[in-house]
Amino acid sequence: MIPNYQDCMRPFLQALQQSTTNEVKLRDIINSIADHFDLTDDERVQPLPSGKQPILDNRVGWARTYLAKAGLIDSPRRAHFVITNRGITALNTPNLDINNQYLKQFDEFVAFTSLSNTKVTVQNTQPASIKLDQQQEEDSGITPDEALRNAYKTINDALSQDILERTRIVSPAFFEQLLIDLLIAMGYGGTEEGTAHALGKSGDNGVDGVINQDPLGVDQIYIQAKRYKQGNNISSGDIRDFFGALNLHNAQKGLFITTSDFTSSAIDTAQKLSTRIVLVNGNDLAKLMLRYNIGSRNEQTLYIKKIDEEFFEA
């Protein structure tokens, strides 16, 4: 299991103290911490959701930042670190938990954390709110950027549910236009006019619409869409009926969309049929709408930045 960033603090200092060189490279420290926790090869490279950095590297990086702000380590040059007398004192104290609580005794660390200790409350259309503060970070052991990502996911999950609930109560015509807008945003159909015409064949032998997979209409996907309430799930019989309709049209691809869900037997039936039928349940539909800004819009963009090491090498 990948340790949280506070659990990395003591092993970080130990890697510096046990080194035979005056300075230790950050990569060597990360490897030492991975060995300390006996991490597997997969755990060592498991990426953040962004895919741009391993989780372990990110957490060790935050441990480094906090230890440096508290004066327990120093960096004489880029990506190289040494332990200070303050760090040695901490290591030499038996059974001492080296964490944020311990670092609070140092004025430099308090000054650093006070800059970001303002509580932020993010509210959405749901009754609940999301609160991020330093105490929450310390209690959970997550890094500040992990807390930000968790808040982002929580906000989007709540918004997805709101989108889904609203989609379930729109008119049939509005629902059809919603699907047109979504498919166009996803790159299907070529033009809105062509897509609207294709989806206008409601109830044509068990198929609600046809969408071009390319602008010329060489490849087509047949669509079944059901605007159902939660709990009114699609059955295996519904899938077999759609499969029969696809055969009538000599169709090779089908897309079954519902604002509810599919029973386990329906999912099993779709997987066993020779024709490729893609199932999109209500949660998937809401996430796609959120991703492609159908029924939602971007309110604010936040950028997570980091030091440009090459700039300071000049």
C-alpha cells in the first residue's frame, strides 16, 4: 500500500542520515522509501489521475516540501538534499511521530501553513457542501493536491446526479435534442441537420434513430433511447428486442441509452450477442453530458503549477 505523505517523512530523513554521501538525489530517496515500505513494482509507478506523475513521487514530494519548510532538511542544489541538525534531532528522538503536528512547533512551518490555512467552502445545487481545510488534510493524510482532486470529483459527482435527475423529467422532444447535441459534441453525425434527420425516425421497427459514425454516413450506429425513472431498469428482453430490430436493418452496431440502468441479465445478454451493442446507463449518460458540456458549462478554471527547475538552472 502506498504510504501517505506524512508517513514518508521519517523514512525521508532516514534515507538522508544513512547515506554515505553528503547529498542525496531525490530519486534515490524515493527508491529508498519504496524499499522501506516494500512496495511492489506496480505501486511504485501507479500514476495520479492526471497520469503525469506517480502517486509515490507526488507524496514524497510533499513530504520533502513540508520537511524543508520546517527546517529539517536543506537543498544545496536542484533535486539534492541533506539533513539538518533539526532533522537529526527529530530522528534521534525514540518513537517520535514525525508529521505535520510535530512540525507545528517550528515557526517557519507555521508561517508557511498559515498562508494556505483559509477554509474554503464549495457549494453546488445539492444541500451538502464540501469543506477543505488544513485539519482535514492532516487527519486524512492526503496531500493538498489530492484534496483538491477529491473535491473536484465530489463536485462533479453531485453535478452529474443533478443533471441526470433533470434529464429524466424533460419532454421527449427535448430529450431527443439533448442526445443530438451530445452525439455531435462527441464527434458523431457530421452536422446537426444530418443528425437531427437521422434521429427523427422514432419507432421505426424498434429503432429510435440512426447516427452517422463519419461525416459521409459510410458507417452508421443504430440507437435505442429510453427516458426512464430510476429503478425502471432495462431488461434482457428489451436488449433482445433491440437486437432483433438491428437484424431487420442489417445493422452491425447498436447504442442503447437509458436514464435508468440495465439489469445484470440485460448486460449479460448484450455481451453474448454477436452484434456489438454498447450500453449507456443514466450515470454514464450524465458523465458524458458533463464532460462535453451538455447541460452544464465551465464556471472557473484552476491551474496546478510547479517550479520550473530548468529556469533556475540558468
